[in-house]
Amino acid sequence: MGEVPKITDLNKVIEPHLPEGSKLVSYESSYLTKPGEHYGSLMLAIKAQIKKSDNTTEELPIIAKLPPLTNDLYWQIFQPERTCVTENSVYKYLSAELDKLQLEAGLLPTELFDGLPRYYGSRISLQEDAKKVDRDAVLLAENLTVRGYRPGNRHKPYDLAHTVLILNYLAQYHALPIALRLKKPQIYDQLVRPYFRKFDMNSNIPEAQNHIMNEETLADIKAVSDDNESDVKRVEELLKIYAEFQAGEDVEDGPFNTLVHGDLWINNLMIKYNDEGIPSKLKFVDFQICQYESLIHDIIFLLFSSVENEVLEANYYNFLKIYYKAFIKCLNSVEVDTSNYSFDAFQAEVQKKAHIQVPHAVFMMKVVMADSSTIPDDYKDVDMSVLSKNRGSKTIIKKLAEILRLAKKFNIFE
């Protein structure tokens, strides 16, 4: 897999986030995942030896997230100049402000939203006054696997229990930034909103490449729909609508606009299980394309990309209710007036926005269900051809057919 990248001056990043008097003595690092499994970044597992103020030493397991250092195509596509700054801001500003908001509303420290990993520092460059992200950028967070959190399996979609847990966490993740905007507008405008502008990952993908990817998607749709002309035409329209959505302007404030994750599928959720093996806690990860948008985008993309077909079919409307109840409960917990948040208004927002995420789910199946053998061992070799290599497979075709069928059934295809 090649040599693990070194992190210069790691001590300067981590020490301000350690208990007073603690110092970084040394560290060992290794690749956390197969490079390329995390599209757009390098993930390192670090064992940091920390000397505490009483001169005892302990090992601190952390994750270091680096931009795509040697893959120039990925640097171009994932635009670390924007994505690193956004992700850092989730940890650096948003997490702390959401904790404070809840504590000030009287929630017990043990009751606070715990869906974000603990932060151990970040930088965008070795130059302290740098305005632009460079190849010395790094983000440090707790190693969740050591704390018992487990990543999902791309090839095993979520069952009912997992989905209910995720929707409850997602509702809080969406509701709290809305509460912060309504209750502390100055803090919100200063520390949050500027970092979550609209982001179009397609803007740096060559037009010819975009065209090929769309044509391949439409060829798959032809295959699953038995050349149903109206289905193919509608997916073509939806691909254009989704591209326009990505390239659109920043949205104005609205009741259901908040900080959406933007990439909420199995790879970006870590789940902890209790002694009986029941899913009990969750952490969201990978906030690079987080942006200010309608919360519906996260809900629909999650359900259609990452939930078992049978579970989704039996529970789609129920899932919307479960999410909504948790959303209102969270707003109430921090004393936000919910009179603008009727269930009818929420359902209207679903009907207005849900169709935009159908082509996103369709396209992402080639990533979600990619055969691991098509992902190179060396991250230097990863490119967008991984998508082409995974088109036409029987499992993907079957899933695409289900997405179309269920989108029609739930009235979010037209």
C-alpha cells in the first residue's frame, strides 16, 4: 500500500486539546482503511503516546484525516480548499456550540446529542496564517473503533432497528443547528453559516467524464426498466435536476433548512452495540460536503441508499413519522417554538424535495455496491473508472430496479 504519510508537527495540533500539562511524546501510524475506500481523503490510525502532567504515559488512539495527497484527480474533484475547512468547522465550532446550547437549556451533560466524534485538533497548513488548504492539512478525531463503534458493511443494508436508531440521531443532528440559528443568530452567522456554503463536487469533473457517467447510468436504467422510455426519460430529467441542485445558489433560511450531511450512506455511519448486540449509539463521520440545505435530502438519500428494500417498503411513511417526532422532541428540548413545524408542513417539504435525491441514490449504487476487487490497493491508482467497472452487475441492477419501483410507489419519482 506504500509508505504511510508522515504528519509534521503533530504535537502542535493535538496538545491544545489534551488535558493541561500533557505532551505528545511519540506516535505510530498505519492506514485505517484500504486507501480508496474513503473517497477523497486518507485515513490513518494513530497510536499517540501522551505524557501527562503527573509524568505517567498513556496511549491515545486517534484518527488522522488527510487530504488526497498524491491523487491529483481526487484533489481536483474533492476540492480540499473547501471540504477540509467545512469538516474542520463541524468539529471546531459547531460541536461545541451545540453542546453549549443544550446545557444552557438545562439538559444534563449525559443527555447531550452524542452523534459527533471527539475532536483533537486540525489545521489547513503548517503556515499559521494560511488562508488556503495545502498538503500539510490534517484533522484529528477520536478512534471510534477503539470505543466499540463499528462501521457498516456496504453490502449489508440496514434493518429496522438500525434505521430507527439512525433516524433518531439524524433528527437531532438536523434540529440542533436550526435551534442555534433561531436562538443565537449572531453566533450562528459568525461561526457556522460561512463554512457551509453550497458545494458542487461535479464542478471540477470534466464535462466529458460527467457525460460518460450519466450515459452509463441511463444504460443501466434501460436495462432495469426493459427499455421503458418514460422511465429512462424521467431519470435523465432527474439527473439534470440533481446537477442543477448541486450547482445551485445558497438557499435562504427556511423552517426545514439546516446543515445537511450531504453524503449520508453506510460508509459514513459508525454504530455501537450493547451487550446484547442491539444497536444503541451512533456517530456521523465525513462532513466534507456538509452544506446548508433542506433536511429532506439526507433523509431520502439515507433511506434509498442504505436501508433494506423490504424494510423501506414496509416502513417508508412510518420512517418519516419517526424522524419527525424525534425532530420536534429535540427542538422542544432546547425550548424552540415549533408552531412552524407541523407534520403537514414537513410532508409538503418531502414532496417538494424528495425526487432530487432519487438520481443521487441511483448513481451512488455503483459506489455503495462496488466490488472491493475493483478498488486498487494503492490510493495513487484510484480514479473515477471504479464507477464504470461496477456498472451492469446483477446486484446493482436489482437494487436500481427497487429504487425506481419504490420511488414510484411513494410518489417521489414524478
